[in-house]
Amino acid sequence: MMLRKIIKETLNTAFFFVLLCTNAFAHTAIIESGGGHKYKAVRLTPEIYNNANSNLSDILIKDENDENVPYLIRNYFTQEKINFIESVTPGFNVTEKEKITHIDIEGLKNLRLGEIIIDTDSTFKRSVRSPFGISRELYNLSFGDISYKDTAMPFDGQIPKDDIFTLTINNGDDKPVKINGITVRYYADELVFEGNKSGKYTIHFGADKAKTAPVYDIGKYKNEILKGVIDRIDIKEVVLEKPEEMPEQYDYKMIFNVVVVVVAVVLGLLILMKLKEKSFGSAD
């Protein structure tokens, strides 16, 4: 019995430590309250998309009492066919390699892309390629008083899965195109929920990669809600939590490895005990 107790306590401790090492934590977005109508709609920002699950399954809305608030998602692919187009100017880095300009764009993970526009003063007509395999000839030309310009790379709602999205420009033997800036237009989703003017609400996300999306009754009468007047409110602030810094005096990687070995040994002992019990039973 004592051995069984030790095994149980060891497994519980190991499980707790494994959870600790996963650095599971939730980010929050503070919603501005306001509006006099029953239902509110808040449009998600790139920071939320970047850090939430790709299908938004981990998103929760909470009130001031920390209770979940039911919501529905209104998006580009709904029957309403309303395109919520938002623009963002992300950070980017430009490198030149073997006559190819690489534009590494940050902050596009999980965004449903509409188009990426290159801001440049360079005169060019060149092929531009995206990670989706889409290739298009973009140009910025001027002949006297006549100008021809198309520096927008179109997308049809494709969603990047990586932290860095890279466009490449084939320069051939010409000088690289000078990139002054990048503008990204994307299709945004709205969370629609029942709220009041003075209520304090927050969006929680990023806590569980395996979480399935919540199912609320509000989704069953979605069409009726969307036919009415809905207050459009904004996100006031997004707070991204960072994993706690590990104390320098602890080598957590080594401790984790030790725990794995201990658990393996304990499980081995448990198996041996079971086999021993069976052998005694057979002998009887």
C-alpha cells in the first residue's frame, strides 16, 4: 500500500510539473463599453489572431464577475456576405539574396488575407511570389504624364499559419526594388454578444491549443440578432502575457528530464507489481 501511495504522489507531482513546463497562459483584450442597444459587436485585432487558435476555438468573453458571456462569430464566410475589411501596417524586414528580394512580414499569422500592398518609389515590372504559391507580375511605371501602377498582391482569404510571411521579388539583373512600407488588408471577424452600456468585458485567448469552440444558444438565433441594430464597440487594449521567467538557480530542462525518468521507473514498478499479483494468483 505504501508503494502505491508513493506511485500516486509521484505521478501527480510529475503531471503538475509537466503542466507548469507547458507555460499555458491566457492573453486578454479589454473591450470598451458603450452603446444603448442589447447586442454588441467587437472586431478582432491582428494581435488576437496571431496568438489565438487558428479557428478561434479558445476565445472566451468574460464579464466583470469573471463569468463567461455567450457570443457568436460574424465573419466573411457568413450568409450575410458582409466583408469586414481592416488594414494594418505590419513590421517587415528586407534582405537580398541571389537576385531575389525577400520581404519577411511579421504579424500575419491566422489573418484571412485580402491583399498585400507594397509601397515603393522604384520603377519596375517584376514577378512577385507568395508562400501560397501565388505569383503575380506587379509594376510601377511612369511615362511622362502617364503612370501605370499595380503593387497589390491579391489573396482570396488564404490564412498564413507561420509567424513570418515572406514575399519574394525576382529582380533578374536589375537593382532591387526599394520597399518603403507594407500595407495588409484582411477580412476580420466580429464577436457579437449581449451586453450593457456600463458593463466591463474582456476577451480571453491563447490558453489552450487543444480547446474546442464553445457552443452557445445565441448561435441558434443568430439570424434574428443580426437583423437588428447592434452597437459597434472597440478593443481598448490587448495584454499579451509572457511566460514567467525561470529562476536562474533552476535548470528546468534537466528537472523535466529527471521527472520523465522517475515516472518511467515508477510505471515500470507498477507493471511489475501487477505481474507479480497475477503470478501469485495463478499459483493459488
